[in-house]
Amino acid sequence: METDTTKPQIRIERRTPAYWKVLLENPPFNIFGPDTIPQLNEVIVALETDVEVKVVVFESTVPDFFLTHYDLTRELEESTSLSPGPTGLHPLPDMLVRLTRASVVSISSIRGRATGVGSELALASDMRFASREKALLSQWEVGAALVPGGGPITRLSRLIGRGRAMEVLLSGQDINGDLAELYGYVNRSLPDAELDEFVDRLASRIATFDKQAIATIKRLVNIASLPSDADINAEWTAFIASVQTPNAQQKIKRLLDMGLQTSPDIERRLGHYVGTLGI
């Protein structure tokens, strides 16, 4: 699948100076690739440097897909050759770490599939809210002999506990909105018709509060809850090692041959299809 390197994939919508939305719009499947990295970095820099913004909501404009996996059709060197970000980490985990540390409150409003990078962006956000009928979250990588690389292992372990993190990471199965809420993967699962209004009302309320108080509360919560950069880096290093193994390369090729990144059915039911690779 060819990628249009000039196509905007992420857009900021400033609802008010204090309340922004970040719209994820890379149809048909909201796949994340090397070309997405500088666009997301522009968003993170804006959040870090704007003196007025207090809260940001990430949401998708693409039906059925919040944000999905990394682009597996691209050469690995396109990603590994990128310069580290300000934290010293590879740009993808770097941006997610910086999002968690930014003084701005971040909320992921999940409608559709949040797989791989999509799940990792949601986990790096301060809060997550999901459509009961339409949200699907997963870390699918184990099915393709991969190790997740964007920090979900350490973040999920802290967020939902060891046993449930093992289930999510080692099954590669899809987690719907209600189960995600039960496990603590998301804050709440809401009826799809109520999701936008709820998130908008919450974000608008937070935007009325004092920015310094917001930043201080978030910083103190971070001290108690965030993994170290070394933990995040270990995941990325393991991902890069895993993607180069013959078994992973074989499974990725099988998925691409089955229609990954081209077939709506494969992308919508990725949890099912990765479960067939070992049969």
C-alpha cells in the first residue's frame, strides 16, 4: 500500500483557547506510520508550549477506527533511523511519554478500533472513555510474534493489574467497551450516542479550572503512577528486536497476504485473524 507522505493525518481543532481537540483522520483505517510521527510531534510541541491550553481530547473522524497499528508495509529503517526525541527515546515512545508529562490534561474518546499504537496513545492519555457499542481495544502484537513497543506493557500493568495485563497482552484479543471499563482499561464505557456529549462536558468543565492547579495535580499523580523512561525504552528495544525475527516476518507477511492494511474485514476483526496464524 502506497503512502501519501504529504497528506495531513492529524488536525488540531481549537474549540476554545483552553480546550482543544486533536482529530485523527487517516482513512480508511487510521494506520500509524513514520509519516505520522512528525505530525503527532507538532501536536505534542503545541501542547507543551501553548500557555492557554488546559485540556485536549483525541478522537477519530474515521468510522470504525480510532487509531490502529503501525504501518507494516514500510521499511524498518524508516523508523529505526529517526533521531531520538527530547527524552532520548525513539520518537514514538518519546511523544507518548511527553504527552503523559505535559501540563495539559489529555483525554482519549474511543469510538472504533484502538489497536497497537491506538491503544498505546489511549494508555498514554490521562483519561480514556469508550463507546459501549463501537470501541475495541487491543494489543494484538503477540499473535504476529511481536512485542508491543509503545509502552503498553508497563502502563497496563500499573493500570489494570498484573493478571489482566497478562490476559490483554498474551491473548491478543479484542476488548470491548464494557469489558475495558470492568478491567480499568478505560475510565468509563458509555452508550455511543452519549459519548461525545459526556467527553465534551467533562473537557469543558476542566477547561474552566486554574491551569497551575491542574498541572500540579497531574504532576503529583504522575509521580505515583508512571513507569520510568528505562521501562519504556526496554519495550521499544524488544519490539525492534522482535520485528526482525524470521517468525515475525513470516507472520506479518501472512497477515499482509490475507489483506492487512487493505481489507476492511481484516482490520475490523484483527483479533480474530491473528488468532489463526498459529493454526
